[in-house]
Amino acid sequence: MSDERTPQVPTEEGRSQEPWGAGSPALTPRGTPQRPPVAARSGAEIHAFPETAVGEGDVRTAGESAAPARGTSLWRDAWKRLLKNRLAVFGMFVVGFIAVAVIIGPAIIKALTGFTYDYIPAGNTVSYPPFTAPDGSFSWTHPMGTDAAGRDMLARVLQGGRISLMVGVISTFVSLIIGVTWGATAGYLGGKIDDLLMRIVDVLYAIPYMMIVIVLLAFLGRNLSPLGQIFLLFAALGAVSWLTMARIVRGQVISLKNQEYVLAARATGVSTPKIIFRHIVPNALGPVIVYATLTIPSVMLQEAFLSFLGLGVQAPYASWGSLAQEGIQNIAVFPWQLIFPGVTMALTLFSLNFLGDGLRDALDPQMRKF
Amino acid sequence: MSSQNGTLLSIKDLRTYFETEDGTVRAVDGISFDLKRGETLGIVGESGSGKSVTNLSVIRLIPSPPGKIVSGEVLFHGQDILSLPDDEVRKIRGKRISMIFQDPMTSLNPFMRISRQLMEITQLHLGHTREQAYEHAVKMLETVGIPDARSRVDAYPHEFSGGMRQRVMIAMALSCEPELLIADEPTTALDVTIQAQILELIKNLKRETGTSVILITHDLGVVAGMTDDIIVMYAGKVFEQAPTRELFERPGNPYTKGLLKSVPDPAHEEGTELYQIPGLPPDVAHLPPEQCPFAERCYRAEEICKKEFPPFVQLNEEHFSLCHFAEEVYDESRGGAQTAGSHIDPNGLPLQGGGGR
Amino acid sequence: MKFRFILRRLLVTVPMVLVVITLTWALIRLAPGNFYASERKLPPAIEKNIRAKYGLDRPWYVQYGHVMRNILSLDFGNSLKYENETVNDILRRTLPVSAAVGTCAYLLALLVGTVLGTVAALKQNSKLDYGAMGVSMLGISVPNFVLGPILVLVFSLSLYWLPPARWDGFPSWSMVLPVLTLSAIYMAYIARLTRAGMLEVLRSDYIRTARAKGLTERQVVLRHALRGGLLPVVSFTGPALALLITGTVVVERIYALPGLGTYFINANLNRDEPLILGIVAFTSVLVLVFNLLVDIAYGFIDPRIRY
């Protein structure tokens, strides 16, 4: 029944982009069975929590051809649906909390205790367990303990979170720009250009690109300052995460381009940029937002993976990945050094994934069926 | 009327509801009818009127959740299907009652050869060996008029056209010589020329095997000439029930009249506007129970229609209509002046297929 | 038709591998510094000798041509770090370790993931479904370098059930933790893919037809639904290999396994150009060929696919 009130944006073109569109793998004239996009790389669009749709046979009543105009009410409806999804609300809350914590947390800790992420207490380089004072009694001073050099873990986890979240957001933004430009160009221009651009995407999918990123960071990163390395990381991860975004945007643009209302706009002489910005961009926004939300955790995971290997964020900066790398060296004796950054990161990714899932369900009830 | 040797299927006050975000959808809300052995019953109605749900309820194939058969009886040979254990129902499905669905393009398993899909059903119900089942599959394909059946039986569904696939579906449905065949909009998804062929096929097979048939359609043109009786459904209710000829010649319900009028008349002069029932089918989830569901769209509606649920009026021995003004409408139809559906020959095949959706 | 498709794909594969190798080579060469001079400055005479020995004094295109000729003849030369071994020796020695762990992990993930996903789809919106999907989400969200050490902490350092970090060959108890660590995320992905795929198929018309035939629910699922429902998992197998390779890098690091990944990271840290190029070339071919195999398999599973 849900399809009565909502516009039906994804048509066949959009559907074939879905990895779970198992029923109808598109047959492409190019000769390759067009497999669903390489979901795992992004870790994103696999997340589907389809709800039961009643749409069996006759129960569907009229209004199936609702106009694909996403007015403000659509966004309001989506927001309402999002708030109904408890897991998504939980995710939103946790992500919000962690974002605020990593932004203002370090300053608060400094004001309260004087610890910063790189403050090494003189003379004492023992790693304390959580809530433990030097004499072994209970203490609020280091709620997450200290690391091998005696630095406050809480301050380090928060500081690491800044970098990790920043990498997630900025790299996703980079991938967004490349992916949207690429996909929109291919979809809008169509024909041979579309063929060429998407063929390149197909080809890039099949490359073990993480190995190249490793080489890039190991060789080019070595001569950069730690800050420069972080920027290289943004660029590198953004540059390898845009493929699926390009496919999604292209699918959206193609299906929207052929919608009656866009054809009508064109027929009445509306200019191309106006069509793109007034009609296509707002309507393609939903899936892009959803996918971007799901790209953030996957990029964060990749950053952590690289930092864990010692190739990403370097001292004096820290990220959750590099903290975990430090922690694993002392896992047997000081497990909290790994557990706190690891669990914080897992919780953040968990919440972001739930939020992304919830956003998809809310913004695109069509997709819930799949 | 054909032979009258007893009732095969008797549905009593069937109610099937769906729970949705918007509330309870009463897809089928108190349907009753009988089907006699060897007869063909047409169920006509717009999309959403509950005709498919009625028939899925008969073999308990309502997706649950969200659907639920709330009450009623489905007596098949006097035995209530709704109270049978699951494995007993399964012995009926496909063997004694079988179904043909609307969309032949999606109703066959795309990953399985036609032969296997046909063999499966006779191996299950008739205990055929592989060889027997295979031969039977070939025979069934020949029966439904697939040329060169033996060489095509091992093809996959996508190698068949829509009409051919529907023939395969019919072959599958008739494999075990069922007592009842339910055809749910069997021609809606097909081209007009193919529609006529498929209807002709069902008609012939029915005559040869003596199977009872329930033919569900939204297209009055389809049921003309196919059925003995017709039920008109609207908003989960039976609006009118009558022998086919009587219904076409003398409808006793404003809704039926509207349906008949909206069937295009080939003799209709060009430029004349085709009749359309005003408004849209109702939102079954938010229908006030105390009013006539058709009141908003009815040309004959009066105050009482919005206040009281209409009675199911018996107009003659076999003719019933759900309307406050059933008798008046019935009498009015006798004059013939307004019988808009008169261009449909109730005995013949449809001149107009309706062209699907 | 099929052969032409395979041939064409193979023809695309060769230039792609060359592009990947060229890109890697260019990255290595563009970076300032050299493998022999990472720490201290060498006297000019010695440096000149070294440069001559490795051909670094010749123009870049000659060097490039040399590298490419070696790679096309499948002879990657000697490792710079492990001087007594050729790159091929190292590949031969390390690949079985990575392959054993990776294959076991993927098979385990396939088994557990499809079962979990199917059950979740069949019992949609039940507690079981929510539980299975919650665990999957956890599997996707917990990085393997967090999961691994926690498993070590519990099963090796606390319970003393399994060895923490060593390689006893295949098969051995020492494989259990690495395989579990590596397979967790694939289990989660596959479970989610299976569930989504099964849900769509279970709602399709042909499943209704199967039910209307009078088949039992078990027959409906096993004969009719599973094949279509698992197609997304088949598609996932191709990219999964690329992911598996990066996954093994981490797992080998955590458990100190002498596998391909460990050597790849070390080669990068040591600027061991031949070894890097050798491993990149090998894995690229592996991934591309594997993707091709998956596409072919897809064609067998789904008769509607035409090449």
C-alpha cells in the first residue's frame, strides 16, 4: 500500500543498480552480464531491511501513477518515517553524541584535568587501567586508562575520533563530487559518452585498488608531513570510493530524464541547466544522501585499516585505526588500549550504518521492498 | 445453464483483511457464493475490489502477515478448506484446485526448465516417475496447443512468448485434471489477439474436461460468452450476482450499469465520448462501514446511501443486487433504453478485448 | 557466443593488468628517494655502482620496458630485500598460507551467511530475523583488527583453547582464529545479501505459482526460491575476492602469518620494487580472472543471461 502515496522514482534503470535486484539482472548489449554494483567495496547498499509490502494482486488500489514530484511534504514524510524507525533514531543519537564529543570533548578534558592527547606525564610511563589512580585505587581521572606512554586514553580516543570522522566525511565528500559529476554526465549525455564512462567504471571495479592505495601511501606518503599524509588519505580514499555513487547517480538521472514531467519541461523550452538543477538534482538527491551516509562508515573502516597497517594517520596525529594499532601491541597486558578505541569505532560505524539504513527506508519506500 | 449435479464450492461470509500502516484493509468483506460442478463463474470488478484476494483465500495463499482470513467458510465438496491442516490443503492445491495467474511473464520460475516445472506437479500429486512425468508434460503442452512440444519442453520460460507462457501455465494448472480451475485475469497481460486465443483455449479445455472454472477479470468483455454466472465485486463486497445473460441484459445495480456502459462499443460512433464511472475506487482502509461504498460515485445515490449500508436484494430466483434502489434500477433496465452493454454479445467471444491495463 | 565473450574479457584483462602495474611502477618511481638510501647518504661512487647494478642510471623508458618485459615473461626477478629468493619463490611460499586462510574464511562465510540470511528472510520481522540482522550489522561494523585481538584475548590468553599467533600449516588449530576473524564481515554481508535476495524472490509471482502447485514450504524454498535468492551472493563473490585480499593483509598482521599480505606490506615498507610489482601483478590477474569466472558462473545459474 505504501506505493500509493509516494512517487515511483526508481524505474527499471534504478532497479538494476540494486545488488538485490536478483529477479532481473539487466542484460547489457555491451556483452557483459551487468552484475549488480560491487556492493562490498562500499559496504553500503547491501543494507536492506525490506518491510512487508501488501502490494499483492488486488490490494493495490488506484493512484499508482502518482506524479513524481517530490515536494516538501515528501521530505517531511521521510522525516516522520525516519523517526518511527527506532534503530535509525538510536543511530542518529549516537552519531550526534560522538560528533559533539569529539569536537568539544578534548577541550573539556583539558579544562577539567589538564590532559591532552599528547600530554605525557613526567617520569611516569606506566599504563593505568580505566578508573584507576597511580596507587591502584578508584579514580575518575582516566576513565579509559592511559596508554603505554601514560597519556590519557579518553583524550586520545576523542582526538582520534576527530581524525577518523573527518576522514570519513571529507573522503565521502570527495567521492561525492567525483561520483555525481561522473554519473550525471554519463546519464544526462547518454549514448557513446555514457557507454565509455560506465565502461571505465566497470573496469575500475575489477581492480584490487586497495593495493594501489597502499603503494601510494607507502611511497608518496613517506615524504609528506603527518598532516600532508592525512590529506593524501582524504584524496586517496575519496578517489576509490566514487564508483558506486557514479552508478547510482547515472541510474537516477536516466530514469528521471525520461519522466514525463522532465520531458514536459523540455518540450516547453526550459533550458538544460534549469532542468538539471530544478528537476533532476532535487529528485536524485534522496538516493545520493542515503548512499553518502553509508559511504562514511565504509571509508572510515578503510582509513582505520590503513592506519592499522601503519600507512595512514601517523604520530603525533591519531585515529581510531592507529590507536588500535598501538593497542594491539600490548593486547595481553593492557587490553583497554585496544578495546576503547576499537569499541568506540565499532559503535560509531554501527550507528552510521543503522542511520543509513533508516534513511533509505524513509527516503525511498520503494526500495524497502527489495 | 449446464448440468446441475450439485455444488462444488461454496463460500460463506468470507472476510480477508490486511493489516497495513494505514489501518486494516478489508480486501474481502463478507463474500458468499456457490459454484456448481461443471459451471463457469465470472468475478468482475475494478482493481482493488478484492476479486483476486477472494480466490487466493480459497486455496489459502494469502501472504500472512499482513493478510489474514478473519472469518468465513470455504466449503469444497462440503469440507471447509479454511479449517483443514496445512498438508491437507497442499494436497488440494494444484491437484483438485489449480490457479492461473495474471502475468505469465513472472509466474513461471525463470531458472527452471519448462519440463521440470510441469513434471514437478504430476510427480508430486500423481506419483509419476520421471519418465511418466516427462511424457505427461509433453502431452499437456500439446494439449494447450504449443507447436513442436517435444522439442520445446526443455526450454526456459524466457524463450517463450507471453501467450505461450500462459499456455504453459494452463498446461501446468490442468496437469492433474483439477475439479476447479481459478483463472485470475489470465489474459490481462496479453495482446488482444492472444487474449482471444487463450480464452478460446480455456473454453475448449473446460468443455473437454468438465472442470469448473472461476474466471476473474476486470473486463466485462472477457466474461461474455465464457461464463454461466457473474459476480460483480466492489470494495470487497458482492454488488451483484446473476446469470450472465440476465446481468448483461438487465443489470440491477448502478455500479454494474456503469461498468457495462464503460465497455467500448465498436459500433460506437467516432467522437462520442466513452462513458466513465466518475471518481476513483475507494480507499478500502478508510471506508465508513455504515454507508454504501459506491455512494460517492453513484448516479442514483441519495441521502440514505450515505447513512445506511444497502441490503442485498433478491430480484428474481438467481439475481441479487446490493443496492437501496435495486428493484428500481432493475425495472429501469427492463426498458432496455439504458442497457449500455447491449453491444456485448453474452454468448460470443469478446469483440473488444479491452486492451488490458 | 560464450567463447567469444570469454575471449573478449580475457583480452581486456591483459591491458588492465598492464595499466595496474604501470600505475604501481609509476607511483614507486615518482616517490623521491630509493630503496638503498632510505637511511643514510651513500658515497657517490658506491651509489653509482648500485644505480648501475639495478639499471637505475638508464632512461626511465628503458627501465619501464625492462620491467614490463620481465613481467610479461612471468619472471619478476629477485627480491631486493630477500636477495636469495626470486619473487616467484616468495609467491610460491606465501600464497598457500593466504589461500588456505582466505578460502576457508570465505567458505565458512558462505555457509553460515546463506543459512542465516535464508532463515531471517523466511521468518521476516521475527525475533530471529532481528537477531540475525543485528549480528550481521555488528559483523559489518566491528573492524577485523578489533575483532581479531578480542578473539585472541578470549580464546587464547584467557581460555587457552587456541594458539594466539603462529602458523602450523594447513589444516591446523592455529587457523581457527584467523579464519573466524577474516570471515566475520563476509558472513555479515552474505547474510544480508541473502536475506534481501530471498525476500524479493519469496514475494515474486513464481513462488506463488510454486505454492499454488501444492509444494511444501521446504520444497518451495529449496527448489524454487534459493536459486534466485542467492544470485546477489554469486555477484558478490567477485568483489569479495578483492576484499578478501585486503582482509588477509590485516589478519596476517594480527596473527603473524607468513602470507602474501605480510610480505606485501613489508615490501612496501622496504621499497622492494620487484616484490611489490610481482604481488600486484599476481593479485590483479587473480582478481580479474576470478571476476570473469563469476560472470561465467552467473550465466550458468541464470539462463536469461546472454553474453
